[in-house]
Amino acid sequence: MACARLGPVHKCVNMAVPTPSAASPLFLRGPEIRRGVELLYFGYSHLTRSIDAELAKQGLGRAHHRTLYFIARQPDLSVSDLLKLLAITKQSLGRVLGELSARGFVEQRIGSADRRQRLLRLTEEGAALEARLFDALRERLSSAYAQAGQNAVAGFWTVLEGLIPPAERGRVAALHDG
């Protein structure tokens, strides 16, 4: 029970977390879409907050985390492929990669087939940091997945995949296959 003073009125309400309910048969209407947007926003926000303290301790932000994450998923990822995955500017990625390299988390090497190509790999220290961050995310997602159940998780993945433009789904599938 939580109480709040709302102007001259003091009101107490039950603040228990509602149990998940089945989607309305009218799930394509505005209110249901808004609920999905809000749940997606707040869910992602709380998920990423679970790693903010570790990032702050390192003097890094979420852009650094995304970069570490994708390099960990695909060692020897080229800078151009990372740009496509992150959908950010070269300038933004250059700043983030420069900081990660200077801190000893990422190393770059020249491609063997194309000497203009820069391939990225996490250092031992970078891999350890990424593993700590992933463990925090895994803990949060595992708990939510366990509460929802296998069918709900499959449905959730289907919805998220539906948000990705068809032309980009192959890039995401390649991460899973790797």
C-alpha cells in the first residue's frame, strides 16, 4: 500500500504489481499498442539500468556497452560491419572505439585479405568486462523469462523480430548462428 498527498486529498492505493494478463482481443487498437510501447520502453530502461553502475565505474556509457557486446559476439568484426549493426555515424563509433582502445578493452588489427580493413577483437580485460555486463543482463532476462514461460518468450521474440525491417533480419540471424 502506498500513500500520496494529491493536493488537499491524501490517497492510499494498492501498488502491487499487476499479474500479466492475456492480450485483449482488440490488441491492434491504440490503447493496446500504447501499452506495448510503454512496456517495451520501461522494460528496456530497467534492463539497461542493471549495467549502468558497472559502466559508470569504468567511466563508460551504453554506446560503449553496445560496441563491446557486438565485438564479443563476433571476434574480428570489421569496423564497417559494426557500423551497420549499430546504425551510428563513423564519427560516433570512432569516438567510442578510440576510448575503448585507449582503455585496453578493444584491439584493432589489419585485415589479411584487405589491408584497409580494420578488424576488432576484445582484449582479455575487455572480454572480462563484457562478461560481467552480460551476466547482469542475463540475470534480469532469465528472471523475466522464467516468470513468463517458454511460450511467452517465443511470442516476445516473434514480436521483437517483427520490429526489425525484413532487409535487416539476416544480420540479426547471423549473430545467432555465430
